[in-house]
Amino acid sequence: MTSKVIGLVLTMAAVSWWGYSAANGGESVRMENDALRIVLDGETGAFTSILNKATGQELVAEAEGGTVPWVLTLAVAGEGQKEIGEAESFSVSKAGYYGEGEAYDLRWEVKEGMTVAARAELAAGSEPLRLYPAVLSSATDSMVIKLRYPVIGGIGRLSARGEENFLAHPDASGFLFEDPYSLFRSGGDTGLVNCMYPNGFNAPMQFMVYYAEGAGGFYLGCEDPYGTVKDIDFYAPRGKEHLEAAFGHYSWDMHFGNSLRLGYPVVIAALGEGNWYEGAEIYRKWATGRGPGRPDWCGKGKLEERVSRGEGSKWLAEEVGFCTFGMPSSIDVNAWVEAFHEAAGGPVFHVFGHDWPRWAGDPEEQARMRNATLALGLGPFNNVPAEAYEQALRVASGFQGEAAVREFMRALYERRGMEPKEDYPFEQARVLLAEAPKFVARTRGEAGKPKAWFPSIMEERNIETLKRLGDHYALFEFDFFPYGFDLGGYGLNTWKEGALAFNPRKGGGFAANWMDPGTQVWQEFHAERDARAVSEVGADANYYDISSAAVARSLFSNREDRLQRPMGWGRKLVEEYRTLYEKTKAATRESSGGKYVPQGSEVMAEVYMAEMDYAQCRAGGGVQGDMEGIKFLGWMKEGKCRRIPLFTYVYHEYGGVKIDGWAKLSREFGDIFYYIASQVALEGGILELNYEFSPLELFPGMKPPSYQLHYHLWIEADESPLAADPEKVKFLREITRARTLFAKEFLAYGEMIRPAKLVGPERTADLDWTHYNSIQGRRDEGVFRAPSVVHYGWNYKGERLGYVFCNVLAEAQMVDVLIDLDDTPLKGERVKVFEVGSGKSTMLGSIEGGRRAFSVLLPPRKIVLLLVKPTRWGG
């Protein structure tokens, strides 16, 4: 049933008590179809009701009067950046003929000479609400930076029982928060705030799901195919009792007098089931579809199709079961390469560390310099800028012998802001004086030229062993650092003081050290470098750290002066990153003799899926992780939030293989290893063994030392390394066999579906853990309570289903598994169910349409597949 706007008045009403007038007499605006009833405040346009009619759930528990549902961020000439959250007047008018439904045009006049506008459309039936926001400006002294709309305030619980309320959010590829109403209100401004998209650390997708378990809820998302930078926020505002949800849309065309016309809708839909799968399926239908208003990042087709055409990597998709990350390559690590290969029983993928280029320097030189700077109290040698060494060398150049050493150290201490002293280790200072010129030459490049990458210093014996074993390896690159190129001429975030009244990159960390993907010089360099890495060093893949999907700073451009690109966020820049990667991929294919060479990045964002074949995503480590999701560490320990495969559920069959887990093989790492490793593997990912921040473990028969490559480009020899736990090593073989053999079609190419149900009380597992592999030096330990059975559901081409299970306990357990075909592509089919594992296949029975429960004995720390095949296929 469609309601009418009550008392719509076209003349201006009296000014309200809070400072602006309404052109519709202040009466509320109502929109309604079979699924939703929407009520907007007649004086402000704010949401006073968003009702899920099927479930009776109200999203807005308490309407907040006197505030508009938006915040406008501007740069004003002579004033700097400011936020506006009020209007002089509000008007609403019903749109003309709008099919089978209703549409209204909302306008807020702002005293700065701007209009915030939104079109609200609610089609008939069970369609969602679609909101099309814009900012229209005639203010030549103001610049639109961002519009937050809609801001939905007054959000309460959907169920009276707090533990039944959940928020699924794309942060770090997917997190689920229990009772966010209580969790986020534990302090001011907590929750998901300024959660920027497209960004793998924050929001790689643009939707969220708020629901009561088993009882319905709401989907909130954007259908933006353009790569617009935005915030995807759900949080507890300071000083308010209830929660808020908001989408903040950034301008990609910033100039004084600019408007902001987005061209895509914000979508609010009613959910009937009460789980995050329903919301993810809404987003998947839009994101993987084709046609107007749809994105193109899945346009190359599904991964299996691309692999069959030679436009994807078969070995990456289906032939490796785990990978190592961060091993040094400039020294002999053959013993570990052999040990990992033996553990897998087949090919392993290695992403080697960043010590392979020529500019990295000789490992022995690095060790001498590192020992000297530590002994002299200067910290790791690479923490001392090249400029400091240069100045110290110039000061010492007029002296001889001992005097030169003392003058060098005096200048170096002063340059570092330290008090010069006489009681330092003199011999170490002599070593540092001898090594510093080599370091400066490597850092500065030759005669002002960029640093030399080739010939590589990767140890030849490593390459020989890798090729002999059939293993695969990628070379690590810090993707957009300048490496001696003219940063002022080709850098992305070069800032002109006084160009604007505000600096959006202030305090941005790497902001002053970022190359522009749109410049011809950098596109050519990027392609040439990677092509030589393939042809000269033999790399099977390339890996980009601190790259386009990793950090928000890579999404802002101030380069309109050289590239005819508008200053602003996203869109054009996203296109240029994608162009750069495509050119690089073409160059590496040519240099490899026609083979497809995959590219990978630190974290994943959906806008780069067509270009990125894999990504290092570390949230799967949970409490053992150290990057994405670590901000939720306390909540994870308490069991109040957990990672979910949200990104995988939407996109797995289209590619972007996730390397995940941040795992170690030592006994000290704890039994949480089996939970982490089985989650990553059964979600279709590749388990990562990380060696960036702690040394390689010793395998049986090895003797110390072991090694770790530090980010300061020195390789540390550890004389007392931890040992690899034989049971964990054995589990590597188990997950490899599942991914590359008996569950390959699902884990490599399948579409994730809802898991089968475990009937009856579910056992938990108390898993010990110790954290020591940390970029920040965190040392932590505890006992993590997890489900004792990790399990997921998969669909392969609508032809067969796979339900994968791993019992993480040290003893076997019997579980009853309910398979309901009505939730699957095989609805109405007659099927047979087989139990498949390493070296076995047993028929359990059949299902004549509908559902059936099966009792399955799960061995300890083994992977079991329940294969569901229609009888029409035989077998």
C-alpha cells in the first residue's frame, strides 16, 4: 500500500525554532511499499522511521530532532576546512510519474551558497529505498570536499537480547560485531569511523548488514561502479545514546565553486532472514552483474574461465596449498625451500623479501653497518637518513686517521639531534665511516640517477633449487616509492604551500614519498622493472607492498597542473592505477615468453580485482594477526567480534586469491594454528607463513643459525631459533591436499554458499596462543575460545556442492550435518552425498529433494569434504 504525503505545502513555512524554515509545512514525508515504510522529518529531512514491515523491526529507535541527515565538508578561501551540518531551509516535492512506486526530491539550502539535494525512490513490491545525493554550488570561494549522506541517527537494537544483534562490516574484508549497541557505546566515537573505501585495511567493499539473528534486519550499501572514495561508517557518536550509520562521499573534482553529483544510489533494504549471507547476496548480485550502473571489475569473467583462456594463473589458483612470505633471498635459504616443499608434497609459493634488488646492498655490508650503528646508539643503520651520513662524511673529509673518525661521529650525532660524546666504541665508528659512502651511493643512486635494481643480488642457488622443485616465487616491491626519481616532477602528493587553505595529506606518513600512477615515466618504469624481474631473475609473479589498495593516501591527487587531472579523491586515480597494472601485466607476459604472470598486492579492494590476482590479507590471523583488524584485538579476545569471509562470499569465483593467516610453525605459536590454517584453507585462501618479523623455524636436521630479513634491510642471524612443530608441518600437507586435490574445484573456483547446519550443541575449543611475530614488537598470549569445527559451503557451477569441515580438536568427534537443498542451486534435485578426504571416498546416502541429516565422524585435524552430486550426473 502506498501512503500519501500529508499536508504538502509549496509555500515557505515559518522559521522553526532551530534556525531554518521548511517548505512543506513541517509535515512528515512517508514512503511505503511491501517491504519498507520510510518516514522523513518534515522540517529537517532526517529519518524518523525505517521500518522493516515483514519483521516489524525499526532501525531508528529514537528519532533525533533538530538535525539534518547530512554533514558537508568544505574548504573556504581564507578560512580553511570546515564542516556544516545545518541549513537555512528545507523543501520536499513529490516527483512526477515514477512507475509503480514513489519518488521525492529533497533540497536543503545552505547559507554558504550551496544546495544539498537528494532524490528518494521507493519502487513498488519489495524493492529497497534508493537515495541519490548531490551538492549543487554557486559559491566561488568554497570547495566541496565531502558529503556525508545519509546520516541515520537514533539506531538501537533490533532485538531486546543484545547477543542476538550483529553488524557485518567489510572492514579488513569482513568483520562481525556482536551487540554493537553496547560494544560501540563503551566509549566516545567508537565503532567504524572514517572507514575509507576502496581500501583493504578499512573498507574494500561498500555495504554493511545490521541484523538480529534469525529475525531479519537491514542492508545498507552503495551501488557505485566508479571508484568514488567514501566512508562506510557505523558508530556510537560522542554524547549520544544511540548509534549512527553514515556514508561519506569524497569529491574527485575539487576546485572553488565545484558541485558534487555522484551518479549512484545509496541503498537501504529490508532483510527477512537475520544473517549476513542475505545482505552479501544482495551486494553480490549487483557487484558481479553486468549492464548499466554495474561495475566492470568482474568483467573479465570467472577465474576458471580466465585460467582456461590463459588470462589467469593456474598454478596460483589450484596448484599451491600454502605460501611463505618475507624470507630473505640474497642469502642461501635452500634448506628451508627444500623443507617447505617436502611439507607440502608439491609446489609451494614463496613471496621473497625486499633484499633482491641491486640497491639493497651486500648482506655482509648491511650486517657490519647494522652492528656499528647499534653499538653507537644510533639504532638500525637505515633509520639514519642518507642526508645525515652525507653531512658527516663532508665534515670528516678534511681530516685524517683518528681525527676523521671523531669528526665524522661528532657531525653524525649532531645531525641526529644527539649530544656528541667521546666514550663510544671507536672501532665500530671506524667501520661505520668506511661503510657509510657505500650506503649513501646506494640510497642516492649514481650521479642523481634512480637507484639500480639490476642485476639482482638474489642468490643464484635459491633460484636453481626453486626451479628444480617446481616451486613458484614472487619478488617483493614497495610499489610507489620514488627510488631516486624526481618526486617533485612525478610524485602524487607533492604539496604546494598556499595552493589551498587546507592540506588533506597533512600527517599522512608516506604522503610526501608517493609516485603518481598517471605519469608516463612511472608507468613505463613500473612495467620495465617488473618485466626484467621476470626475464632476468626468473620470477613467476610480482608482489606490491604499501600499494594502491593498502592506504588511503594513495587515493588523493594534487597533480592537476601536469596531467590535466582534476584534483581530488579516487575515480580518475583508480583508473590510472588499473591502467598501470594492465601495462605491467602486458610487459611481464611478453618478457616471460607468453606466460601469464600474476600480480599481487598488500590487501585487496574490489576496484582492482580485474588486475590483482592475489593479495596478502592478514586479518585471518585473528588475535595472532598484526595488521588489518588489529584495532579490534581486545574485542576479538573477548569473543565480541570475529572475522568473516565477507569478501570471499561475494567474489571468490571471480578471483583475487587471498593469502592469509600470518601463521608460524613453532610449538610456541600454539594450537590456534589449526583454527587459523583451516579457516584460511577452507575459505579458498592460501595459508601464509610469515617471516617478516621473526626468524624462520628450524626443521629436523637443521642447525642454527636461522634468519630474518628486517625492513631496515639487514639480515639477522638467530643462533637460538624456534623449532618447527612436526604436527603443524604435517597439517600443511593436509591443507595442500584439500586445495590441490580432493576439494580443488570448490576451493579454487567455487562460489561460496551458506554452510550446512550442525545439529545439536556445538563443541568449542580452547586454543592456546603466543604472539611474537609483530611489526610493533607486541608480545601477548592467551587462550582463544573457538568453534571446534571449521566449516563452509561451496557451489561449483550449479552442478555440485561441497561442504568442507575441519575438526581442530586433538581427538575425533562425531557431528550431525543437516544439508538443506532448498538453500542451494540444487533445490528440488535428487542427489547423492559422498564423504571425501585424503585418500578416501565413501557414499553416505541420498537426498530426495528437501533436507537430510548425516552423521559424520571428523578425525582430529583432518579435512573432510561432503560432496553433493545430482544423480543425473551418475556416480
